[in-house]
Amino acid sequence: MALGPRLDIRQSQSLVMTPQLQQAIKLLALSNLEIEAFVAGELEKNPLLESGGGDDGPPPADGIDRELERPTLAAETGASDDLIAQGLGGADSPLDVDHSADTFIDDGPGDRMASALGAGGGGMDAMTGGYGDEAPDFDSFAAPGASLQEHLMDQARAALSGVDLIVAAQLIGQISEAGYLEADLLQTAHTMGLPLVEVERVLGVIHTFDPTGIGARSLAECLALQAKEADRYDPCIARLLANLDLLAKGALPQLRRICGVDEEDMADMIRELRGYDPKPGLKFSSDRAAPVTPDLFVRPTAEGWSIEVNSATLPRVLVNRSYYVELATGKQDKNAKAWLADCLASANWLVKALDQRQKTIIKVASEIVRCQEDFFRKGVAHLKPLTLRTVADTIKMHESTVSRVTSNKYLSCPRGQYELKYFFTSGVSNAEGDGSVSAEAVKSHIKTLIMAEEPQAILSDDTLVEMLRARGMDIARRTVAKYREAMGIGSSVQRRRQKALKGKAA
């Protein structure tokens, strides 16, 4: 065989991730609110795209009646994996739309909310968006209040001046969100070139600020400041605060000897401490939990379950084909025609990708509801083990597609609001050994048993294992302990101590 350079022609097949296909895959993993932001960016870039979410406005000033192409919402469901077989999706054939179809009837929760907010007419219901007595909380629209540091600095400016104000600003800047001072006073005094006694004097002034207990360096000091404010700080309370570790352990007899009080006085002091705020700075926290907007609504009907996408947060994208014809018939050079063709192909693909995304979400959600129907009817105790592969095999999709569909999406049903990932849980062996009990269901049973236990009969982990096995759940003791700790429930010793303290303070 001769060695040397030569030319060969070879034929091979490969799967190429086109930009359009990458965009379709990206859209699957986005929530409705993220889709809205994505579409807003596309509307700015593509002149052939228009938003169809608003009401019909007045006719255009140029008198041209531009027909808008609406994306189809076909009743049948399809898989996003089919996009691979559709090529680039550059065809500009319009999507047939049946405007009389049920898919355009605004009878869902999202549509009812939108129609209520947009309804005209007088009366209080019109002013409150159709909510009746449950009007929106207009206080939530107010400007955010002052932060903890701003609140303290306002008091410092009124009480201090000169160097003292500078020291106060340095200390206030090192107070944590919970209200505790995280600075080393000796280091602060050395840095500012001041005696330690001067820094401690300024800190004493900060301790008088609102809220009471602010600027404390420990929990005992925070509670002591509040006890002094309430004129309850006496030698007994002082000794109790100096031995909070014994109170946490439930060593009440030892505490009574240290404080020199009887059982009734000890209960009264514990009740007093429970009324104090261990984290006084949190009331000024500006962090608010952002409300979660559901992407899907699930409602029971006479025929089964109704599943629909939240159209109130899902943008409607329209392709202005008449505008394309108007531009295409004008005088253009080769580059302008190529750019206009690209805009039309991109607009058509986006409409089709959004439509395919909606079908895929409905298809995956329908299978989840079918598999977890007992949960929707009876509660979390009847949640079944479910995996992404099980759903993917049933609806003939790839497992990664199902994973993208269930990411960052929430489902609203009569039992509450849940992330789609919540319904995928591992299984625990039951009495028959077929692993048909969900881990979430086991956690629910453990929590129910612990919440129902009596203070005189605290359930140990071994007892919980026996009670769960009596209910048909074959589970190990270490698994019970793991689930209990994951739910933030203490051990039997901790729960016995807590309920004893609660009984003393009651």
C-alpha cells in the first residue's frame, strides 16, 4: 500500500443542533414569566412580530388593514422531539386557526382573572378588579420602608454628634440583618484611634435605640436589653440569661437552684423570655418572598381533570403577514430582501416553537395528573413514586425533554400550588416489597404521627418504624431519622424537652 497524500469522498450522517432547534429546546425550560421576557426581546428585534395580548385598537393611521396570523392551539398534543424532524421550520405557510374552537374560550382561571381586571362598569367590584370583598392589598404597592441601618442612623443623628456620630455609623454598619453587632470593639477602637471606653459608651447609646435589643453581641445580651426595657431585669433573670445553655437542655431543676426560685417563678420567667424577640432586626428586613405564578391550572370536572396553561402570563405572538407583503413588494436590494426573509422565517419559527411548547407542557402535565390522581383526590399521603423515565416512556418523549418541561414550572390545583418536580419522588418498599410508597407520602405519615403524639408519650424512631410498618411501609430506622431531620423535626429527646418547657410556660 503506497503512502502519500490523497483525496477521498465520504458520506456520513450527523445530528446538527441548528439555532432554531436550540431555541426551541431553550423555550421548554423557561417558565411563562421568562417566556414573556424572551418574547419581549424578540418583538424589539423582529418588525414582523406583534403582541396579541391587548384589545383591538383603532385602525392604523395609514389605513392599511394588516391581517395578523395567530398561532394555532390545536386540541391534539404533540412532542417537542418532533421539532427535530421538522427541519429548520422556515416555511412561511400560515397556521390554520379555528376561532370557534374550544381552545379560544376564555373560561379558565387565568382568563377569568384577566377579564375581571379588565371589566368595565361601576360599582366596587369593578374598582377591585372583580374580587368583591377580597380586594387587593394596596399597601403592597407602597414604596419599600427604610432599612435597619437607615432607621438606626436616623436615631443616631438625633442623639449623637461629632466623633460619637462617626463611631455610631461605624458600629451600625456592622450590625447584621438579625440585629446583632458583628464588630470587635477592641479592633474598632484601634482602627479609629479611640479609647475602648469611648466606643463602648457609644454602643450603650445604640442599645437604647428602637427596636429594643438592637446592637447586642449575644442572645443573652439581646434578651437582657429587652428585660431592662420591660423593667423585669432582676438578679434571677440575670442568672437565667447567663445559663441559657441549661435552659436549652431542659435542666429546669438545676436552673431553679442557680436562680434561687421555685417552680412557679421559673415558669413565669420562662414565659417572660418567650415574649421577647431574639432577632429584633428582622422586622426591618426588605426581603420579600416573591409570589409564585402558576404555569398550569388543574381543576376537577365531571369527566375527570381539566388541565390548561395560564394564559394570563403566556404571551400571544402574531405574525403580521400583510406588513411583510407590503415590504416585500417595495424596491429593495438583495441584502434587504435576505434580511426580510430571515425575519419572516424567524417569526414563523417562534410562533411554531411556542405552540409546540404549549402542547408539550400539556402532554407532560396530563400524564403527571393521570399517574398522581390519588394525590389530587386524597392528599399527599397517597403520592406515588414517579420518575422522569416513566413519564417519558409513556408519552414517547426523551427523558431530557420531560426534565426541561418540569423545570421552573408550577401547577395550581385545589390542594395548593406545587412545582412539577414535586410529583417525581423515589419509592419506599411497602409490605409487599414492590416499592409503591412515595418518600413524600412516608414523610407525611411521619409528620402526622409526631404531631398527634402526647407530651407524656413521645414517639421514638423505633416506635415510628413499628407504626409505619403497621401501615404497610417497610422502612429502616435510619431512614425515619433522615426524613424527620429533613422536615426540621427534632429527636424524641428534643421534642420531650420542648414540650416540657412549653408546659411550664403555659
